[in-house]
Amino acid sequence: MRSPKLAALELKRFGRGKLPRAALVAILLLPLLYGALYLWSFWDPYGRLDRIPVALVNDDKGATAAGRKIAAGDEITRGLRESKVFAWHEVSAAEAREGVEDGSYYLSLTMPADLSERIASSSGDAPETGALQVRTNDANNYIVGQISRTVFSEVRTAASTNASRSFLDRIFISFSDIHDATAKAAKGADELKGGIGKAQKGSKDLVDGLKTAKEGSGDLAGGLKKLGTGAGDLDTGAQQVAAGTQSLADKINSMAGNVRPYLKDNGKTIGDSARLVADSSQAIRDNLGLLVKTAPGAATKARLASDELNSLYTERCENIPTAAPDPAPSTDAGTAFPGPDPSACPPLKRAKTAAADVAAVADDVNTLVKNNSGDLKALDGRLATLQKQAKALAEHAPKLDEDLETAVTKINALNAGAQKVAKGAGRLHTGLTDAKKGSATLNTGVGKLSTGADTLDGGLFKLADGSTELAGGLNDGVGKIPDYDKTDRDRRTAVMADPVQLASRSLHAAPNYGTGFAPYFIPLSLWVGAMVAYMLIQPLNRRALAAGASAWRIALAGWLPVAAIGLLQVGALISVLHWAIGLEMARAAGTVGFLALVTCCFTAIVQWLNARFGPAGRILVLALLMLQLTSAGGTYPVQTSPGFFGAIHPFLPMSYVVDALRRLISGGGLGPVWQACAVLAAFTAGALALTALSARRKQVWTLDRLHPELSL
């Protein structure tokens, strides 16, 4: 009988009664107790921390710093309530102590009365650290205490950061105040430096000016003396000019009386004459342009005409044969010449001579135009000026009498001015006589001012050096003192208050606690399922043993039914975990296929232990399970366990199963999955081979088998 048929007969036993059927169903559902029920119980404990009662005591009385009210306790309390990390209960300090002691609260957080005062002191002269007080009771729950340490560490960091920001912000504001004050001082020093510089320059100019004034005052005295003499001469000359202008005005007024009627009666005639001159100038300019353009061509044509007449005269009158008979009439009109006409030669000669004279004259004209082009241009320019002046005269001709009247008026005004100058020159002569006396007194006073200006210049020179050093030092100081605006100050305060941040990024992060532990509890449940299955199903088929069947057939006949039950367990377990609890797998099909290989491997190992060691094998199966659970690294990394567990870790199949399931459920490279498949296949083949060897041994009956020392 073949192994599959033997396996089917083994499973048929469970259909003969209600109790066997119930036992088979229990075997199928047993992994759910370990895999689904256990994972469900702590699927997402961190997501339900808001149900844990925690006492919150806020005794902080607040403080004032830099005119600003600080209430650190209220801010922390508000932040904790908004975070909803725990179920916070604001109570008194006594209620908190009593509640943590009797278990009403798992822990308590107390903000002391001087919390804000200590935080505010960070920006004062005597900074102190503030302290948040946490009270735990591991007798209530150890894990809650561990969680609280992490949560309150974040609370402390946030509070410390806020305190640091307040302190640093005050420092940066002080820097800005110092910078502004120094900048004002530097600006004042610059203004002082500029003022002193100007004063120094002014004092130097004053010294130089007074020296010049001293020299000038001496010159002034001498000059005034000369001016007095000159003023006398000016007075005499001005009187003479006044007399001359008076005589000129008299003559002009007399002549204007005679000329004005002529200009008034002949204005139109003068204008017409001027326009005639302008038109004539334009005509001459036009003829000059025509002469320049036509002279070269006319010379060429005259020379050509002279040459043609000369040739005609030579042919008709000079080249006549002397004794030749009359030639026969020729029929070739192109070569026949008419006979000479003596009567035509004299006029033709005169024409030739006249043409030669015309050509010579044309050449002379052309040469004249060419050689005197500059003079012709100058002539044209003068004609243009004459034309312009003639037009202007034509335009002003009707008003010449009025212009004459204006000129007479101006000459009369000139005469009146000359009379005034003569009177002023007299007064100037008198004043310069008085100024000559005061110039001596001025010269003495300027000498005294020059001495005082020298002393002032020396003092201002020293003051200028000092102000330059002061301004330079203050400006250098302004550049070294930082000045931050609000945006820059907030950014720098944030960096210095929390200079190191943790940039955390999780590759293939598990969404909750249960997903992270699923790779650990799923193989546990499948091992327990195989262990319980072989409590009800014989690892080796007794009928096959009695019939003397092949050892491999016997081994497979005992393995296949439990392996089939294991596949059903995998289907039921994954279905409940996914659709009922919410386990999401990165590679769902790969996970199911891999768990099928896992249950085949586990059933083969459990079968061999039961087949080889009998009732003691069940104890070994349980012991091997414990060794695998403690060395697989399913909870803490195996490196944190004692050395014994790290030593056996590479030699147990569950170590590879846990690593592979993590990659299949959460994602990541498939290297550990393929390695696990190879290891599980080797364990499966090895266990089946050992089971076959055990079956061969079981076919020989001994007294120990007939009367075992221990039976379960």
C-alpha cells in the first residue's frame, strides 16, 4: 500500500465519531490560540496608552522675566493634555502619592512650585535648573514604568528646549541692544570726527587766511594810497568822459533829426533795392554752379569739334592731287570722294581756326574752374552772406527810422550814465581818503588774530587725532558685535537650544506592535500545532510496520497526514490574522507559501523526535521549542542574550523562519528568505531520513517495546 493511501486511512479514523472529529477541529484551531489570540491581546498597546491613568500635579506658581509672564507648568500641562499620551488626572500632590501607592495611578508627574522661576532664571544673573518630578511603582506594572521614562524624557527635552530658547533669545536681544548702542556711539564719533576735521580745516584756513590778511592789510594800506591817487585821476577822467558823451549826444540828436525823415519816406525803396541785391546774388550763385558742372563737358566737346573740322579741312583742301586725270566714276559710294571745291576752303579754314580758338578758350575755362575751385567756393560763400544780409536789410528797411530812434535813445542813456559815473568817481575819491586812515588800524588787529589762530590750530590737530581713533575703534566694535533681526534670532535660538536633532527614518517600518511580533508567534503556533497533532496521530503507521512496508513509505505515511493538517492550520491562521485582526503583509502569497514549507519542516522534525524517542520525544519536542524561542531573536536581538543562546542560534530552524517572515511581512531584501527555504528544506529532508531510519528499527520488536518503562 502506498504512502498517500496509508495517510488517508490514518485521517479516516477521525471521522468515525464525534470525539475524534472534535479532536481534529481542535488540532486545526489550536495555532490560533498562540498566533491569533496572543497577537490580538497586545496588537497595538502603544496606541492605547491614553487609557492608562496617570496623576498630573501642577504646583507651579509662575514667574516674570524681562517683563514677560512665564507659566511653564501651565504650558507643559496643556501640551500633555493635547498629546493624549496617557489618561491624565490633575490632582493634588497628596492624592498623587496615595494613588501611585495603591495602584489607582500607574505613575505621577509633578511640576514644582518654582519651576517657572528656575526656568526664568536662565536669562538672569543666577541661572538655575528646573526639575520635573516623576514617581513610578514597578509593583503596579514594570512595562508602564519603562514607557513613562521614554515619554517623560521627551517632556523634559521639550521643557529644556523652551527654557534654553528663552535664555538664548535674551542673549541675542542683548547683542542687538549692544550693537545698536555701539552703532549710535560710532555714528556720533564719526560726526564728531567730521566736525573736528572741518573745524581743523577751518582753523588752518583761518591761519592761512589771517596770514594772507596780514599781508593784505599791509598791501591794503599801500594800495589805498595808490587808489587815492588813482581815484583822483579817475575823477578827472570821468569828468572828461561825461563831457565827451554830452558832445556826442548833441551831435547824434542833430544828425538824427536830418536823417530820420529820409529813412521814414524811403523805407520801401531801400527794401526793394535790398531784395534786388539778394535775388542777384542767388542768380550769380546758380550760374557759378552751372559753370562748374558744364565746363569739363564743354571743353571736351569743343576739342572734339575742332579735331573734326581740322580733319575735314585737311581732306578737302590740303590733300589734292596735282596732275592726275579725272578718275573714272566709282560705283563704291563708301570710298568715293567728291572733287575739291576751292571756293569752300577759305570759309572752312576760318571755321577750323575759330573751332580751335573755341576749344582753347573752353580748355582755359575748364582749367580756370578746376584750378580756382577754392576761390569759387569762397565767392559763393560771400555771395550767400551778401544774399542773407540783403534779405535782412529788406526785412528791417520799413523800421529803420524806429531803429534810429532806439539808437538815439541809447546814446542819450549812455550820456546820462557817464554823468553819474563822474559824480560817483568824485565820491570814491573822497571815501578812499578816509579808508587809508582805517587800514593802519586793521593791519594791527589782523596781526593779533593770526597769533591766536596758530594756537587754535595746534589744539584742534590733537583733538582730530583722538576723534579719529575713537571713531575707528567704535566702528570696528560695531562690526564685531552681532545684530540679529527677529527671524535670524529665532533661527539661531532654535539651533542653539536644540543643536542636535535625531533624523530618524525607518526602512520597512511595522505599523504596530503586533505586526512586529507576528514573525515570532506564527512559527510558535505552527510548532505547537504539529506537536499536538502527533499527540493524536501516530508518528509511524502501525499497520505498515506490521506489514513490513518500506521504511520511507512508513515515514511518509506518518508525515503526510500531519503535514496536510499543518497546511490547513496555515490557511486558518493567516485568514484570521489578516481579515479579523488586520495583519498586512508586504508579500502575502510569498508568506503563505513560505509558511507551508515551515509547517512541513516542523511536522517532519516533531515526527522524528516522537518516532525515535517515543514518549520521551514529546518532552524533547517541548524542550526544543523552548530553545528555539529563546535563541531565535524574536523579541530582543539575540546579541543581547547570554552567549549560550547566541551559540545555538544558527543551528535551529526557527531562527531562519523569524528572519524570513520579517522580510515577507514588513518588506526588504529576499536573501534571508531564500536562505531560510534552503535550511528548512534540508531540515525536512534530514528529519524524514531519520524518521525512515527509526521506522526500520521499529520493525524489529524488542522487550523494551513490548514493556516500555514510561508511556504517555
